[in-house]
Amino acid sequence: MSTRITQAALDLLTDLADYRILSLSQAAHLHFGGKRAARRRMEQLMKEGLIEPLPWPPMQRGGRPENVYGLSKAGFQLLKSQSVLDDRLAFEQVGGGNLNHQIAHQLLLGWCRLHIVHVCRTPSQLQVKLLSCNSPLALSQEIGLPLVRTEIAGKGDGPAVHLTPDAAFIITDTGQPKSVLFFLEVDMGTEPLSSEDGGDIREKVYRYKQYFRAKGYKRYEKTWDVPLNGFRLLFVTHSVSRLGPLSAAIRSMSPSGFVWTASADRMHAEGISGCIWIPGGRSEQAAESILGGLARPAPLPELTE
């Protein structure tokens, strides 16, 4: 390699492995604060062969799409040599190239994660811990499957089924102290709201209901060493037009007060802690915040060009 790998570069490569895919703006929010510095550093890492450009996501709107990046095989080997990644991992579990078919979904998941981390920067009394479904840093060392993946009883006498949220996280108010568990689902409008064959939103919510009733979420008490009493399921939709039908479907599944919905546009405008959430699909009521009494707008800061 042409230059020595600094700790800052190693941290950036680690985040790229963790998120799997990062846009230029996402990289800037994580490490730079401005697009020019981010662009210069990403170009340098590409020249050194440590990262690679990925195809533009088809759902970006307006103007020229931003560059999107994934870890290269050389970057993958570097993180292994630095003991950041487990030696047993395959490149397909770390690089972003094999996620090309769901790149828009992965980028929106990345934005949700950035907003979650940002809201806990201030006030300092809030702390967050998060596990993502396809991060190589959140896999079981024994079997190599996502730590958030779980098995629940099937309907009737049917076989057990799997439940894999896009992310699981807790927000802890250290002043109390009190922790709240959340499961996150990024909705790109590709799953039907209901269908006769299953594999739809109603089926997904049903599985979370089963998980709630069986108190399967209690395993996260051991993961994060906190007491937990229930959880909230958060759906972030890719568009406002999807939010209405999704909320109506959730409302029809009462009791479903633990399921909250919001659009990506509202999240970007007010932050994930703003009053942007529709509890239980009740869109006729005032939107609420997942932080309750600590509700506040907290959008990501503007990036300099």
C-alpha cells in the first residue's frame, strides 16, 4: 500500500464493514462533517484498493446520485489482519457487492442507524447499543448467524419460523436508569401488506406478537445486562405514500399499540427522536416520540460541501 494505514482510516474501514454499504454523505456524517473531505479520503482509499465503488441505487431521486462504497477484498483482508474481523468470515459476509439487489434498503437502514446514534450524542444521559441484521460485527461466533435472528413457534402445529429484524437496539436513560428495547424494520414497499401465501407485513407483525407474548425478547437482558419489560417495533417506510396503507394494516391487527410507524422523510426532517411516530397505526391521533418526555427534534447536522 502506498501509505501507512492510520487509526482514522482503520475506523472508517471498520464502519464500512459494519454498515456494509455507505454513501458519500453517510461516510461524511460518520467521520468528516463535510463532503469534500469525505470525497478526498474515499478516493484515496479506492486508489489504495481498500474500498470499491458500488452501483448507484435506483431509488435515489433528483440530480446525480451520490457515490456508494463497499469494502474491497484487500480492505477485508486488512481488517482481518488487524483482528477487527473474525478469521472465519467470508468476504461475502462483509463486502457490499452482494447486497446490490437491495442497496436502497441497506442505505435506508444506514440512515436509520445514523439517526439513532446521533440522538444519543446530546443529551449525554442517553446511551444506545445496537445490533444490525447483516453486520459482520454482530454475528454469533458459534454458528455465524445474526445475533438478532431468533426462532419462534409457528402457527398451530406448524414448524418453527424465524424472525430477523433489520436491527435491534436499546436506548438507556442513565439518569433513571431505564432501558427501552426497539426492533427496527425498514420498509421499501416491496412486501405486500397481506397475502394468502404469507411473507407479508401482517405475517411479520404476527410473529412479533408471538415473540412479545412468549417474552422471547428477554434474551436481550443478558446481551446488554439491563432489565427489559416489552419492546416497540418500529417501521420506517421509504415514502409517505406507503405510510398510510401500512398504518391502516397495522391498525386492523389490534391490539398492535407496540407497533409504531414513520416515514423516512419525517425522520430526516426531525430526527428519530422527534414527534414523527404513529403508534398502533392510529394516524388520526397526534404523532409521538419514541423518547416520550425527552422528545425533541434532532435532525442530522447539515454537511458542508
